[in-house]
Amino acid sequence: MDPSPSAEVTTTPGQHEGNPPLQEGERGDTSSAGRPPPHPPLIGVHMCGSTALLWRTADVRAARGEAGVVGSLVGALPRQPRQNCRLGRPLQLGQEELRLLLETRRAAVLPAAPCSDAEVKQSRVELYEEDQRRSFEEQSVLALEDRKSALLRAMGGATQGGGGTSQTDEGLSGRLELLDQSFVFPRTAMAVQLSTARAGLSHCSDERTFLHGSSARPGPSPRDPRSEARFRVFRDLRQRGYYLTSAGKFGGDFLVYPGDPLRFHAHFIVVCLALEEELPLLDILAVARLGSNVKKTVLLCSPGPGASPVHYTSLQWSGMA
């Protein structure tokens, strides 16, 4: 017989993991000389439609290390573009992460580069043609070296099998010279290369009009109760010192880490609910069972009305004798 889940109301998840809530004034500590600490550098955010991206390494480091915003890398590596196991810049920010950075004045949205459509088109065409020419030359040299290596391996095996050494050397030299003269590398055999060295995005007038009309301002709309509840929970947990990432694969809103996700496993699965929202019993059992299977505590988080604090309810499966 399966054990039944038990729910206990907790004032803060920090009581479980030893992360106490921040007290008023703790973030404004001054140095021993009485001077306030230096203001952290401003993080530059590039907007691609409604998606917030961090391209510069300094911005990614400041967001991850100083602001505690994890985000997710979505760019391809220059030397390994044909894989998605390890990704690089840019760093994509979630809506809650972007809004928190903007409200705390840790980030600013960078304006688009002012340039005409003709200039954008001409510069893109020239840059693309130059990249294609350089890539074709590099790949032609590599393909010729690979063909020569294959020929040397084949002739080396024939030499070990028997025959005159001088005649074999002369034949090998002749074949290598003939290969140099007749080798042609077709453009259709070029490998696809993705350039991630250029940071920043620009759009033509039609593209800018489309993106401006299809996307709202940065951050979730305050008229959306669901987005507002998610942001209030995200901000409250971040102020308590936790790191948060998306929990879509765990059936929740956020995964909560006691420290940097590169060093710690997640301890909580956050499910954001309105304070007066009713949750079916089967949904509670399903999310509690899922949290038990992945060894995490489920947190039902409900922001209070107005400036009231966030209410947390933890769900765990209790053992039975």
C-alpha cells in the first residue's frame, strides 16, 4: 500500500536548507571605512523580439556570478557547431530573470544600431561572401591533406607487401604531384559553419516593425496574474539567496538550488499558484509523487495580496511502517 502524502506549511524554504531569509539592511553593508561598496557594472541586454540575450562575456559573468541569474546558453560553439550537448553564447534570459535585473537596475536594454536598410544589406552581403571565400580556401587545404594522407596509407601498405622500394617511392611522388595538380574541391562538399564571433543583432525596417508589433515590452505584463505570481515567487526566492532555473521537465515552474547549479543539485520544485486557487487532489498526488521520485521537495508557492509575503507549502511523501 502506497504511503499518503503529507503537507506542512513552512514560512520559508530556507528553514529546511539553512539559508535564512535576508534581513532588512543586509544588502547594504558598507566597508570598514564607512564608504559604500562600488556599484556593480551594468549588464547590457540585447533584445531579439521579446527574447533577451547576453552576448558579451563580461555580461554573462556579471549575471551569473554577481546577480545570481542563471539563464540558459543557446549559441553554438565555433569549433563544434554540429552538436547541442555543449552550448555557448548568447545567454538567453527568462522573463522573470530579465524583469528582476531591470527592476534592480542591474541591467539595461541596449538600443539597436542605427543604420539604413541599404547599409545593413550591403554589409551583410560583403561579410557573408568574405566568410564563404575564407571557409572554402581552408576546407580545400584540409581536404587535399586528407586525400594525401589516404594515399600515403594505401601506398605504405603496398610497400610492406613487397616490391622495389625505389620504384614505389617514385610512383608515390608522381601520384602526389598529380594529386596536387588535379585535385578539385567542390563547393557542394563544404561543411556548414556557424559564426558566433559577431555579437549583436540588427534588423531591417520590415523586421523591426514585425518584431515591435508582435512582442510586448521586456518582462511579463502586470495584467497577467499568472506571470505576476511567477515573478513575485522568483524575486522572493532570489532575495533569500537561492538560484532558480526552469522546471518544465519536472512539471513545475522553477527548480530551486541552494547555490550555483554547477555545484549543487536542486532541492525544491516550485509550483506557483494563486492564493485562492483550488488544486485537484489528483494533481497534488501526481506532483508529490514526482518530487519523491527525483528526491526533491515540492513547494506550492502563493503570493499574498498586495505587498503581502509569499506563502510556501511543502509536500513530501511520509513513510509508513
